[in-house]
Amino acid sequence: MASEKKNAPPLLPPLAAATVRLAERVAWAGFLLYAIFAPHSIAGAEISLAFVAAGWLARTLLTGRTGIRRTTLDLPILLFFAWTIISSLLSPEPRISLLKIQSVCVLFLFYLTQAMLTRRMALAVVLLMIASGVAGSLWSLFDIARGRGVVIKEIKNESPLRERPLEAGDAIWRVGERRISSVAEIDEAIRQRQSGERLSVSFISRGEHAEWAGFVVTDEMKARESPSGIKGAGVTHSFRASGWTRHYETFCETLQMLAQLALGICLANLRGAGALHSKRRWRAILMLAACVLLSIGIVLTAMRTVMLALCFGALIISWRATRGRARLVLVMCVLLLIVSGALVVRQTRATGALMLRDDSASLRLRVARAGLARIRLHPLFGNGMDAVKRHWSEWGFPGNELIHLHSTPLQIAFDRGLPALIFWLWIIFAFWRIVSRAERDARHSLDAGAGEANRYGVLLGATGALAGFFASSLVNYNFGDGEVALVFWWLMGTIVLLTRATEVEDSPAR
């Protein structure tokens, strides 16, 4: 009883208490909006989280309590952030690197999630984000079925599109940020642009999305019968799905984590006492359908590494939650996913992509070698975040296109030094210990008839999500993707929240 009084929230005047409740509801609304936008829009996600931050700040000022509690993750996070600042100050291009620090501040979502959400609200955000990801997958299916843009059948010598190495078989689908579906629409977009202005072009070549700054529109070009100088051959259905975004890497990395959460909740509702109850059975069916649709969305992106990461995480979940025949069924489903993914990669991407003999794999290997050479030269503080943009060729990187190292461990070591990599691995390890122990305890409670199925499901799914995220990070810089990093830190905060032994569901105002 003494402990409860010690931890009880302070009493506030009625007006202040009402304001605190309003601030909390603003933050909760922000989290729900974030769940909707997270798989699709970084702008929408950031605006939503601004509401969360405003609600948290208002509540903190009124109550004098941040709501943030200590965890075993705090020290590695603090060291990682501090080392990032130090490496940026010592960067060859400190102005560029210091500006990049704002992207690291997404880790604050880890603390906002713990401070503002209750367990019930946390579960609601998880389910809403899964539903939003499913909507993106369904849109991707529709988008591929209807096709995109205009396939180039013939391109004339005087065509302005020859400035870019476009060829027959490639497809143009956006001109000047406007989606097009015919050659006439391309011609009209050129005629409407002022002479001397540049017209950007988005195209699909061998299944890959590409952006081109475009060509400069001239009076002579506009006076031609067909300013584009091409003949079309219908739409293309051979492209990598990306939901409502243009970034299939971001889209599928997010869906990977959501698919693992859906699988975890599905298996949790089929386990323990009451598993045959109609409500839990329907929850399991709905989550299974969500997991299947999210997996289809991932397959349609033709991201080789993320598909394997999804399979790896699903195997982790099945090993922890099932046994016997159920485990065998899940393994067979994983094998089916691998086969389906291989067929999509072969159909959509460049020749040799399935066996890693395409230009993309070759370029990744050359960039990684150049990055490793620079890490050996500057192992302690790295080369500075984004400083490579000023020294790409000078530092021995191939080609003229500026890209990252396609590996989170390599990129962190390259940008911030080996100590930063150690701190990042420490974060991952600490998170794994928290979620794996909590999942085991929740499983035992559920089997004994005392646990919550959905809470256990989120914890179970998080083991697969973390395993898949880490596996993908070895060959993708997913930690540097703002949208994906936000989901990662949100998930960490949610898991820490769900692992607390007790929780006061009421606000500090009450």
C-alpha cells in the first residue's frame, strides 16, 4: 500500500486535470494517425508525431512528470547518440554531418511511446498499423493489375527523352510529378510547361523505379506534332510494388515488421486456455489473413533480402510458439513464400537478379569494398555522416551515382566509427533480451490461463520483427531510412511498455 501511495499521480486542480486529459487525448490521436501514415508517408507520420510531442510537452509542463522510466536500453542509446555527435563534430564536412543529426532524433519516439501510451492504447496502435499496412498491400495488388504508365515502343532521334538512356521496353509513368497513362498526356505535359523550365520524369526500367531530373523544354520541342517523340505500347505490369509510396525498400521493410506482429497475434490467439473461444478464433483468422496479405505485399516488391528476412523472423516465431505439426505447417508456408518470391524476382527484376548476378548486386559489392577501405583509415570516429557526398570519387567509390553502403553495420561504422557500431549492436542485443524474456514469461502465463493473448502476440511478433529487421540490416541500410527507423523505435517503446509488471492506466491528472 505504501508503494502504491508513493507512485500515485499527484492531485491537480480541476482545470489543470482537464487540460492534462486533453493533452493525453491529443497525443493518443497523434499515435493513431501515426499508425495510419507510418507504412505510407513520412510527412504524414512526422505531422502525426508532432501532435504526440505537443501532448507530451503540455502534460509534462502541467504535471512536472515526463512519464519516462529508466530501462536497460538507456545507456547504449545515450552512448550511440553521443558518439554520433562527436563523430559529426570531427567530420571532414562538419556542416553536412551536424545537419544530419536531426535524422537520429527519431529515437525520441522510443521515449514518447513509453511515456504517453497505455497498454490498451498500445495494442490499438499495433492493430491499426497492421490494418494500414494491409491496405497498402491491397493497393499494390490493384496497382500492378491495372498497370502503370506507357511502355516505350519506339523512340525518335529528336526525342528529348534520349538525353537519358531510355530504350524500347522501358515505361514512363510520371512526368512533372503527375501520373500519366498515355503518350498524349506526356505531350500535353510538355506543351503546358514554360520554355526553359525542366520537366522531371519517373520511369521503370527492367522493373526498377528510377527518377530523372528531366529535360529542358524548348519552343521548338513544343511546336512538334509529338513533343515527346515516342510511340507507346500500353501499360506495364512489370514493376516493383510500393503501395502509395515510390519507395519499395521503405514499404517492404515496414511491412516485414507488421507481418511478424500479425503472425504473432494470430498464433497467440490459437494458444492456451480459451483458444477455441469464438472471439479468439476470429482474431486468429483475421490476423492470419493480415499476415498473408502483408507477405504478398512484400513479395510484390521483389526485395530479395527482405523476403528472406521475413522468412527468418517467421521461423523464429514458429520455433518459439509452436511444436510438432503446427511448426511443420509454418515451415512449409515459409518455403512456399520463398518459391513465390523467387518467381516474382525472376519475372520483375533484371536478368540474373535471382542468382545475384545483376548490376545491383555487383554495385553493392564494389561500394562495400570502398567503404571498408575507408573504415580501416578512420576506425574510431568514421568519415562523418553524409560527408561522402562531397568526396565520392575522391574516396574511391565507383560511378557517379551517390548511394549508401547497403548495410546498416557497414554504414554506421563508415559514418560514425566502430564504437558507434558496438553501441548499435548493444541496443539490438538489449532489445532482444527484453523482448525474448517477456515473450517467454507471457507464453507461460497464457498457458496457465492467466495471460492476455493479444499482449503475448505482440511480444511474440516482436521477436520475429527484430530478428527480421536485423537480418535485413546486414545487407540493407534500413536503420538509415527515416520511416523504417521510426517504426523500429516505436516498436521498442511499445515492447518496453508491455513488459512492465504493473501499469497505472490512469493519467497523472487522476
